[in-house]
Amino acid sequence: MITKDLLRQYSIISEQIETEELEIILKELEQVLSSDIAGDVCEFGCFVGTTSLFLQRLILQANSRKKLYLYDSFDGLPEKTDEDQSAAGEDFIPGELIATKSQLKFNFKKANLPLPKIKKAWFKDLRQKDIPSKICFAFLDGDFYSSIKDCLELIKNNLTTGAVIIIDDYDNPALPGAKQATDEFLKTNPDFKLTKITHSLAILSSVSF
């Protein structure tokens, strides 16, 4: 399995994700690639590229022609809404987890990997022209209610049948907005279903288009 080989061969460059979580994400993408589901790969909230590097490695190792698209404000976290309030999440403040686009590019260059498509923007400002017309896999690491909600609404009509969405921090009590945004989306979009919750990740699939 490509995922196992990648995790043995390369180190994780920051503490923003655990090995177990990364393995789940990569296994889901590997399954999408092996099933030849139409569309490209997106990550919303890439920070310094901790997960992005592995997504690109997997795409290359699988000999896939799919492109990787990365989106981030590169200004850290936005303001919280009421849905994000939690005593356990006091450390998540505006501007936290800031990284620069230059840092991200440097990490890809250092890893000798081709640069993905990178867009600097708040998620609420992204438009259809900014994303692939067809998406087979999307990893949403927006932390807050509005970030997850905006991303889901943005990509929902571009996801192909069998596409996979992974929501980070779905089961994290410090970030309750991620779960609320996801649950609300599922209630109003019956073409998507929650297939698994594991290691605080929610895995959604598109069932018909």
C-alpha cells in the first residue's frame, strides 16, 4: 500500500496532525485514486503543507494525472462565531496558526515536489472560478463553523459521484463549529452521507449526481 510506504519514508513537518489521522486521510485518497473517480484534489486550510506534501506524494506515487489545489488565508484563523465558542478551545484565536505562502512553497521545493495550485484567500471570498470544475477528494481543515460551511457550499456541486470529503476536528470539543456546520450541511444535502467518524475526522461521500 502506497500510504504505508510514504509514512515510513517521510517525516511529518509539524505537530498539526497526528500520524494516525494522516494515515486515514491518505488511505481515503488512495482508495479514490485506485477507483479512478473523476476530478482533482483540494485541501482547504493547508498551513505550512504538513498534509499537502503527503497528498502530492501520493498522487505522484499512484501515477495519477490529478492536480492538487491548496487554499489558505495565510493570515491565520479568522474570527470565531457563536457556534465556535467552547471553553476547551480558548487557544484558538484570530491570527493563530499563521503561515506564509512563501513557507508553503519552500517546503514543497525542499521536498523536491512539484508546486500545486495555491490560492491565498479567506474561504468566504473563494468563487467557482477558483476551484476545479470536478473534485474527487477534499480535505477541509478550517477549524471554525463559517470556514467549514463556506467550503462545503462552495464545492458541493463540483464533487463527482464517489467523491470523498474529510472534515478535520469534527469530533473535537475545542472546535464545535466544525461539527455543527457539517451536520447542518448533511441535513440539507441528501446527496451526501456521513460514512465514518474516526480520530476526530468525519468522512463524507457523495452518493449520486
